[in-house]
Amino acid sequence: MSDGGTSPSAPRTDGEVAAYLRALDVPGLADVHVHFHPDRLMQRIWAYFDEGERHYGVAWPIHYRTGTEDRLRTLAALGVHRVPALTYAHRPGMAASLNAWCADFADAHPQVLRCATLYPEPGAAQQMREAVAGGLQLVKVHVVVGDLDPADEELDEAWEVLAQARVPVVIHAGHGPRAGRFSGPEGVARLLADHPDLTLVVAHMGMPDYDAFADLVEAHERVHLDTTMVGTDFMERLAPVPPRFLGRLAELRPRIVLGSDFPNLPYPYAHQVEALHRWGLGEDWMRDVLWHNGARLVPDYLPPAGVGVNTSG
């Protein structure tokens, strides 16, 4: 890394992550891209990944295929003390039940952020109003799985509710690792033309169209990129990061936030941190991306009382 002095070594195992964070003097990982779903939906998603060779051209073994409570303990041990429970709808009528599940899940687990999803259907705006009134902190929209146009008029009022509330939306809109009818930067550009005050987090940095989505970040002050799977050995085979793009990532430092895709990872969580470290963008860049940017982005991010935080340095 480039800040001078003795730099911490990149973590190669999950057990090494805590020491790495202590060496950087950050209190944890502000990961904005973590998935929890109702059990039946999670099992269907994992079954989809079991056929990774058919869907993606490569095997996609799930590294954290465990129960809900075990996954929460794993995240706490890694330093993810505030846990997004991102889920997404793929058909009409599904979002309301998922949002109710998200609210119940957060009520039952104080470390879980209050999340929701939306789908282009009547009532979407009212669902977002109710979620905002309930303390909504993060929204997930999956353009490919939902087969939805982010600029669909049915979503206009819902987007405006979220823009006014300043609630960040993690939007999977890139063509990678699998393209859809509405994926790509064009749909997000149309969305931002209509709703320039939206707080968006582009999942996976918009892979493979890294530069096109970075252009949107530069043009809109409330748009961010998340690191989910980017730069890992696994994803470098599918959507490699051009070496020249690292210069843009250095310049966009305040707008890059940590994302992982836990638990649907074909490698240990530590490898995402290792992949970011080996870009060599500096310890300040790592501190901001691993903690400061995400903690600043998500409302009330600090851990609730009773949830431990690693503060030793």
C-alpha cells in the first residue's frame, strides 16, 4: 500500500480480518451488500447457484451455506456489526410480503438494518412511505432478477419518496455477471435524469461496464459504487477490472462503499478485503471504503446497544 510506514498484510482467511481492521484503526466493516431472505426463497436462490455452470459458465459453490443465526454470528466475527438484509422481488405481489418479512427480521435482530425492496406495481409508493415511516435504512432493487426497467413509470412515485427521504438504494443494474433485458447503464441514466436526488449504490460497480457507471457517479453527487465481488480472483475471470480503472477508483474514493454479496460467495469473505488491498490504493482509501463511506451513507449506521464493536487499534 502507498501511505508509507509499516502496512498491514492483506487478510487471507476470515480469522485474519479482525487483526487487519485493528491495524487500519477502523471499528468494523460497513458492508452495504449482504443478503438475508425468507428461508424458502434463500433455498431457491442457492439452488440457482448450484447450477452456476449453466447460468454463468462457472461453478458457484456457496461458501456460507449455513443457518440464519450462524450467518449472523459469522458476520459479527468478521466485523460486520450492522447487517443489511437485502432481498428482492421478481413478480407482482411479492414485494409487500418481503418487506413485511424484512421488518420482522429487523425487529427480531437489533443488529439488522431496516431494509425493503420495490417492484413496478400499484402500491409501490405506499409501501415505501410505510417503510420510511418505520425507519427504513436501505433498499435493494435487482434489475436482472426482477426483469424490470428502473425508469418504469410505475416506480416514479416510489423513487421520489426514497429521494426525499435520502434512503440509499442498492441497485443491481449491470450486465454482469448475467445480463437482463433492462441491465446496463442506460436505464440508470434515465432513472437519474428523472430523479437526480436519488441516493443510489450501483452494485458490483456496474460490472463489466465499470467506466460507464463511474461516469454516472461523477455526474451525480449522490451516486456510489459498491465493491461486491469486484477484483476477486473468481470475478476477474468473468468481468476483469482494467488496470487503468484503478486511477478512477482512487479519484472516486468518497463514493466507493464496501459490498460483499455474503453469504452467496464462492470464496471466503476475507478474499474480498484481500482483493481491495492488493489494488494498492492506500490505507486511507481502504479505511474509507471498508468503513467510513458506508457508515456515513446509511442512516443511523452505528451499532445498537449491546452489539460489540472492535475499537482497539
